[in-house]
Amino acid sequence: MPGRRGRSGTEDEVRGIAIVGAGQAGLQLGLGLLEAGYEVTLVAERRPEEVRGGRVTSTQLMFGPALRVERAAGLALWDDTAPVMPGFELSHWEPQGQPDAPVHRFAAPLDDEVRSVDQRVKLAAWLELFEERGGRAEYRSVDPADVADLAAAHDLTVLATGRGQLSGLFEHDMSWPAHDRPPRTLACFYVHGVAHDDSDPAAGYVRTTGVPPAGDVIVMRALTVGGPCDIVLFEGRWDGVYDCWGDRPDVAEGWRRALELLRTHAPWEYERFRHAEPTDPGAALYGAITPTVRLPVAHVDGDRPVLGMADALAVHDPITGQGANNAARAAASYLGAVLERGDLPFDERWMRETFGAYWENARHTHAFTEFMVREPQPEQVRLVIEAAFAHPEVAHRFANGYADPSTYREWLLDPDGAAAYLAGFAK
Ligand SMILES: Cc1cc2nc3c(=O)[nH]c(=O)nc-3n(C[C@H](O)[C@H](O)[C@H](O)COP(=O)(O)OP(=O)(O)OC[C@H]3O[C@@H](n4cnc5c(N)ncnc54)[C@H](O)[C@@H]3O)c2cc1C
């Protein structure tokens, strides 16, 4: 089979693996496989310098468990430069024409680290590392016929193409709710020049402000191409005032509009952000994501199976900041499965089991996100957040659950469990 060579120093045969997509999932898996001695071909749409100089792609908050996965793989290259966010603040405000309406708010320290490294910085550097370490990078956009050629030439072909069109090769998993449109509209801006006042206890926190019926604004610290920055993400409800990006304005006009929205809907954020400016011409992102779960194996060229990964199989709205964390977990989990497989074939059954082992945990992040964007908001979510405004212990538990949403199963996602938990805080 083409693509085999001797493992360094031995006569063993090395298996050839193709990965399509140079995002968090594909690059992390590719680098891990290279390190383990596999021959890896990675097909990327853009070269490192194009990624670095392009548009932002995410807000990419990564929580402790996923950061440790990267660190264990030797890929946490920004530990000394990416700001750590020490807490989480949530504000609810229902002004409805009354600017003096009360703001409900809680702030909780985060026990584990949370960071955001601009994917333009991270993925460009990882792609360079991949080539430096002997990986074969091919630059083009892969079409389905190309996937068949890759599958014929490699022992295993993985599609890590995110929300790109190739995910259409994988059938929908009908056991998950089907959405006919995205739950939110999205707009995000990377800016510098934010006032970080030491006397502001929430400075440096991940902060979210919910204003029905507009939507939510989430702000965070990050490391971008030019150094530290702040990110503002609008999660707009359809037809609300945050649903205003359909004309995809350039970054200057988009930020002007964003400041105006902050001034009227989150004035405390406006005060922090009013002198900020976009970091660069690619510092704005507009879009919307339709939540989708797909089956993990597609067949090309007759019955040759290929395996999907991360966003190519399951995407959800970024309101909970979970997709890149899942991609990191998927990469670690798939790598372990490949190593364990030894010389046995990567057949369809193995592929299903490989995805199943990853999805066992990742499905909770999907379920949690479905809950957080559901309209109307599930009653127990409303009650838990209300309790968090009054009880620091509830606020702390809710805020720290984002690091591993499987921890919400019993006391937030399950109505009876939530009622039992909250009963302990009844007046
Ligand atoms: C506004 C926004 C905010 C977000 N915030 C967060 C957050 O705070 N925390 C978090 O964890 N997640 C967040 N996410 C989600 C996160 O960015 C994704 O879940 C994560 O990047 C998925 O990684 P991936 O490797 O599966 O896919 P991607 O990062 O999308 O990478 C896929 C790659 O495949 C390439 N590709 C696609 N099609 C082809 C093709 N045909 N041929 C070759 N290459 C191809 C693409 O160019 C891309 O490089 C956010 C997403 C958005 C949109």
C-alpha cells in the first residue's frame, strides 16, 4: 500500500494516515500521530501565513481539562503569554425601556484555568510544527472524489473538516433533535485598548450579560496575533436588536454598531470597552450555527469507510464555549484508539467504537448547550440561575461546571435532580 515506510531504526511497517482539515482536531491528532511514528498526510485549505493573517474563527475559550490534554501532548505553547481568566460573572437585566431596572448578577471564582488563544495564532503555529516534524501537508480544498482517493491510499482517513461541506458525507443522527435553523445569530470582535481597572473585581473575568429579548453578550480575555486582547461575542435572538449583522459590515462599522449595542444593553461593559479598537482587519466574525449530530462513518468509493471527527460530526451554538474543548478531547481519544489498534485494520466497527468512546463524554456538552439555547429556557435552568444570584455556592458550582458539562447531568439537566438540589437552598 502506498504511504508506508520503515519506522525509524526498525524494520516495522508504519501505517499511513490521512487527515483532512487543519483545525484544533485535525492538527492535534496529526501532531500526536507523528510523535508516535505514524506517517501522516494532512490536507489543509490554508497555509500558516494565510491562517495567521486571515479572519478570526472562534472565541476558543479552553477550560482546564482540555488545556491539560494539550499540555500533555506538548502543544501548550502559550502558557506564559495567554491570560488566565480567574472568574465568571453573569448578569441579567430586563430594562424593557426602564434603564433603572435592577441588574441581577453573580460572580464566582474559577477553580481551574481558562484561556483563549486565537486559533489564528495556535493553528498557524501547529501547522508549522507539523511540517517541521516531518508531517506531509498538502494545501487544497478536498472534494468527495478526493476523499475516495485519500481513503484508497491510506490505512485510515479522518475527516476533521469542521462545519465545511464534507460533513454532508455523514448521515444525521436522528436520535438528536433536528433544528431547521440556528438558535442564535453570532457576531464577535477582537479588540484592544480595554480599560482593565485593578479596582474592578470582575476585570479579567469571563463575563456574560443576558438581556431578553436581545440575547447575550459574552466578553473574555485572549491572546491574539499582536498580543493580549479582549473578545466580545454577541449571541443574538432572532429578530432582536442583536440580530443586526446580516449585511456583514466591515470590522470598523461592525465595532461601531457593537459599541452602540453595549451602550444601551450592557452599559457597564460599554464603560470598559468604549475606548477599545479592533485589533486588525480580520478581527470580526459573523455567522450562525445550526446544531447537528451526525453518524461517525461515511462510505466512499463503494464501501470504503472514513471516520469523522469533532465539528465535522457534532456542532452546537458557541454560547457554552465547548466545541474546541471537544475537538481537543476528540484528538486525544482518537489518538489513543489508533495506538491501541496496533496492526489490526481500522475497520468500520473500530471507527464506531472510537467515536463512541469520545462521544460518551462529549454528548453531555452537546446536551448542556441544547439546554442553554432552548426557547423558552427550561424551568430548572431559570431556577438554578436565580438561586445562583442569591447563593454563592450555587453560583460557584454552575460557573465551574463549564469545564466539564457532564457534571451538570444530575443537578441541572434533570428537573427532579435540580429541584432536589435547590431544595437545600430554600428560605
Ligand atoms: C463565534 C464562535 C465562537 C466559539 N467559541 C468557542 C469557545 O469559546 N470555546 C470552544 O471550545 N469552542 C468555541 N467555538 C467552537 C470551536 O471554534 C469549534 O468547535 C472548533 O474550532 C472545532 O474544531 P475542528 O477542528 O473540529 O473544526 P475547525 O476548527 O472548523 O477546523 C476545520 C478545518 O478544516 C478545514 N476544511 C474544511 N473543509 C475542508 C476541505 N474540504 N478540504 C480541506 N480542509 C477543509 C477548514 O479550513 C478548517 O481549517 C466557537 C465557534 C464560533 C463560530
